[in-house]
Amino acid sequence: MTEPTRRRLSARQADTVRRLTEAAVREVRQSGYQHFSVRDVARSAGVAAATAYTYFASKDHLLAEVFWRRLRALPPVDTSEASARVRVTTVLRELALLVSDEPELAVGCTAALFGGEPDVRQLRLDIGKEIRERIAAAAGPGNPAAGVLELAYYGAMVQAGLGYTSYGRTADRLAEAAGLIVR
Amino acid sequence: MTEPTRRRLSARQADTVRRLTEAAVREVRQSGYQHFSVRDVARSAGVAAATAYTYFASKDHLLAEVFWRRLRALPPVDTSEASARVRVTTVLRELALLVSDEPELAVGCTAALFGGEPDVRQLRLDIGKEIRERIAAAAGPGNPAAGVLELAYYGAMVQAGLGYTSYGRTADRLAEAAGLIVR
DNA sequence: CTAGTGTCTGGACACATGTCCGGAAACTTG
DNA sequence: CAAGTTTCCGGACATGTGTCCAGACACTAG
């Protein structure tokens, strides 16, 4: 039960991991989170199951990594925009659209992040930190609304992921919330 | 793949189910969501595994039922209180404290509701409906803040369940949110 | 008490998941 | 090209999960 040695990946390894994460998206889209297995993803990526398991401990770990990569790929927060409300709405929309374009992927990522897999823990903390920072940057320094906006963002993700509301409406609900909250 | 026949439970069956849900709480507290199995719960309830599986299809189903039962056990919303803010804060606090008294239980319920198990689907919809109605009743008829309050509630649950903030602070964060939102 | 109905039991089962290992294959270096 | 290193492969394995069934047990009514 030791902490993993976080070695840097070689170019070849990075490529394998990339193929796995891309295959994961294909698979979860096609089969859904329930019928989604590391073995299937490995096959789809043209990689042996054992290889996939050397990089990812579970399907949850794999999906959490997908989310993390998409989050990291977002453009930096545009601080040149003057209106806090516009900045906030933009950032929230970007975050909401990260995975919500494909419902099954969103369900999968949400379930993965909540599943409590030990290997997802660190990733989860990193993701939370990044989201907090993006929202804080958009709200502006010292804006007390930032915390509530964060709540609203997660809440919107939940309602979408749980099927309480359609994904298409998620971003709109968030915009509405921002309107009520940001002064 | 047919819909289950929802027969009424006999007194004896109801007792078995009750013992199972209570044992589930004990087990998840002790072992955590990860190392938590229907078989262990059955043993702890003094029931054969096969019996447990006749009532619950999975550990997620079991935990979702626990949450649902606690939710149903809440007192009705106190509409005699005049201040909307007080009503809202009270209801949000009750909801937050449903499971958050015991972190592992909260993590388990959250994971269960998000896991996407087919047998949890209906339960999830019922739970969402009940929460929506309680918040709407507290906010008052036609209050546009109800939707955002709902977002905030789910958001708070997420932050607690994901370990982004301590459970003790959840209710306080919600109260703060209500203060910003309810006019 | 006896029969009859409903509920529970113990174990066998098919299946999936994550780990492990010896060796093959692909790179790197001299 | 040859030797050495890294990465990948295929498959065996242990473990866990949900299903099934034949019989045991507990209640109820006659």
C-alpha cells in the first residue's frame, strides 16, 4: 500500500495513454457507463488489457483522467472582459460543456469521480482545485459570490448527471443562477 | 428486461428489509463504501445473501433506499414560519444533515445515487422530486430563487461527498448561499 | 396436528474485475 | 549490428458479484 512513483511518461507511454483515453470516450459513448470495461477500452485502443491496467487501476480512474484532460485543455480565463457577470457566465458555460455534449460521457465521469476509487482521489482534488480557481478568477478577487457560484456549478452537474433535467438546459440554468448571484 | 412487479411487502418481509437497511448503515460506517458488500450486510442483518438479493439488486440499490427512507422520515415543511429565509435555511439544513452526520454514509449514498445502477433509477427520480418539492415549499410559491437553491443544495452535497470541504461546514455554506440568494 | 402457503437458506453457478508473470517485441545505445 | 533496456503481450489466477434452485423453516387456516 505505498504511494505510486510518479515517473514521467516516455513518448511511447504517453501515446499509449492517449490512445486509451480516446478509446474510453468512444466506448462509454457506445456502451454507456454500466457496460463499460477496461478490457473493452483496451481492445478498442489496440492495446492488451494488462497494459491498460499498468496505467489505470479501474474504469473510474480512466474516466476521471478523461475529465481531467479536458479540463486542462480549456483556454485560460479571459480577464480582459470587464463585466464580472459575463466572465462568470462564460467560464461556467465552458465548464458545463466539458462533457455534457455527450450524455453518457457525463454520466460516466460523474459516477467515476463519485465512486470513491482510491486511485481517483488525487485526480479529484486536482480537478476541484482547478475548477475553484477558474471560477474565482472569473468572479474577481475577493468576490464573496465565488463560493456560491461553485455550489451552483456542481449542483448543475448533478442535476444533469442524475437525469433531473436535460443536458441542454444545464448551461442555461447556470446562467440564470449567475444572474441571481453575481452583483 | 421487464419492469419489476411492485408487490406490497408482508409484515415479515418489511421487517427483513428494515433489518437490511439498518445493517447497511452499520456496515458502510465501519467498512466504508469501497469495502462494502451486500453479502456482508446480509450477514450483519442475520440474513442469507440470497434473501438480501431478492430485495436489493446491488449495494447501490441498498444505499439509495437508505437515503430515501431518511428523506421520507423528515417532518413536513413548517409553513407557519413567516420569513422565507428562515424557512429555506431550516429545510436546507435538514436535508444536509440527512446523511452528513456520518461521512462514510454520505459518501456511500452519493456514490450509490450516481452509480447509474438501473435499479436505482426510479428511486433517484423520487428523491429528486421530494427534494425539489421541499425546497419549493420553503421558498414559497413562485419564488424564482427555488431553482438556484436546489442547485446550491446539490452543490453542497457534492463538495462534501468529494472531500472538497469538511462535512461540518456544509450546512454553513448552504446558509450563506441562501442569504445571498433569497430576497 | 396437518396441510398449505409464503419466506428464507446454503451452496453452486456464470461472469466480471484486477493482479501477476514469463517472454516477445520495440526501442536505445555503443 | 549486438547488447541492454523499456514496454507490451497473452494468459492464468484469485477474488468478488449477482443469479438460481431445491429444500428447510415459519406462519396460517382448517
